[in-house]
Amino acid sequence: MSLLVVSLHTPDYRTKAGRLAASCAAFGLPTAFTEAPAVHPSISARGGAIGGPTKPALIRQALAASGEPVLWLDADMMVREQPEHLEALAGTCDLAIYNWLADDHTDAWRPLEGQSRYWEFRHAIDYFDETQLFCSGGTQLWSATEAALALLDDWQAAIEAHPGVADDECLDFAFNNRDNTALRREWLRKDYVRLRWWPHVKPVIDHPDPTGEGTPAHLPGTGQRKRFYPERAKIVMPPPGSIPRAAIIDVEEGWLLRRVDDELVRVEPAKTTFWL
């Protein structure tokens, strides 16, 4: 099934949106992009406006107009390979998105300050619970079903109830504080929302730029209703054979290093390829 790619950008993101459109065209993916003077603060704290469009509102509009599944991609994403997994999922689920809590190996890395060659451990989410959501929402597949539309409405309500909070967090909040029995959901692999901090993942859909610029506020981690409930999840650690978190990665030469007297010393070849 052909996927309609929906996205939103402001004039200063027009070049990146053009890059995304070109990458979609290369793989035969039709697009329906919206340009707005400003986005909602849930999308960006920098230049956001309360009257700006939100992701759930635009996705809902696209579903109503087409009646077919739509693929939301953030404007700064790129399609690198044919998204065959998403094309196979279209029409078989209500929502498909990357979920950190459904991934047993989430280790993320970043370049050392002032470097591009040497990378260090950045963060991970060491909780596992496939019934809860903790998403990275640059790639989202939605269907025009009653269950999907109800979740979109709950997501919009969460955004309105938490001004200035990131929309990913509001989607988590909406999902994790409702009954999802009727919702058919699929959790995507990292390669379908490959963020820069996963250099060891070959991207299908890529976010090639650094993350974090203009990041909105966060939901508080306390209270009766939370973004997610860690007490319901189990603790997981990286599987055997993973890159040690204490290592420094030489992404150009493919080596694992360690610090010795302020020097970086080779330890062993990395057992993976890096995609930069």
C-alpha cells in the first residue's frame, strides 16, 4: 500500500522539508506538507505559538481527507531506503511508532565535545514494558480507524492540558492513562526513526541532524497521572556483545577505545558498522 507522507514546517525549515520531499519522491512516496508561520509550542519551544498547528490535529485532518493510513514524518527527517515494513503495516494497525520501552537495547551515543570521530555513551532507558509508551515520534503511522482517532483526540487533549510540554511526552501521557484494549499498535525498530545518537543503526528513515534544539518543556515525573509508570516496568541491561558503556567509539576506524592518562588507547575492533 502506498503511504501518504504528512509533515509540517515553518519557513525557516523549508530547506529541510524540501530535503524530506525529495527523499520521499525517490521512493515513490506521495506527500502532503503544510507550511505554517509558526508551530505549536508542543513541537518547538523556539518560535512556537499557541495558535500554531499540532501534530495530532494535522494527522487527524489528513486521515479525514484521505480515509487511508498516513505516515507522519518530522520535517527534518529523510527517507534513506524503501520503508517496506511501514508499507506492510499500513492498514493492519492503528498506530506504529518507536517505543523506547519495547526495545531491550536503547544505548545512545554522542560525539566528544569538539569531535566528530570519537563518541561516548549518552543515555539509555533501562525499563522494559511493551504495554506502555515512551516514544520518539519523528515517524508515526496512523490509520483512519475509530481507535486511532480516539487516541489522537486524547493526545490533543493532553497537549492542551500541558502547555509548552513536548508532544511526544503528551502522546505518552495520553496512551499510558487510557484503556488501549481496542487499539492495534506496532512498535517500530530504531532504523525507522534513526536518530543521530544511534550511529550503529543503518537508517531506513533518518534524522541526520543533531537533536535537542528548541526542545519544549517536560512533564513532571510525579503525581497520580504520569507520563509513564516505571514501577510497572522491569529493569533491563544491554544484551551480551553490546558496546560497553565505558568505551569510547572511534566511528571512523571502527575501534573501541578507553582513556589511559588522558590518552585514548585502542582496546578492540568494534563488532559493528557505523552509519554517519
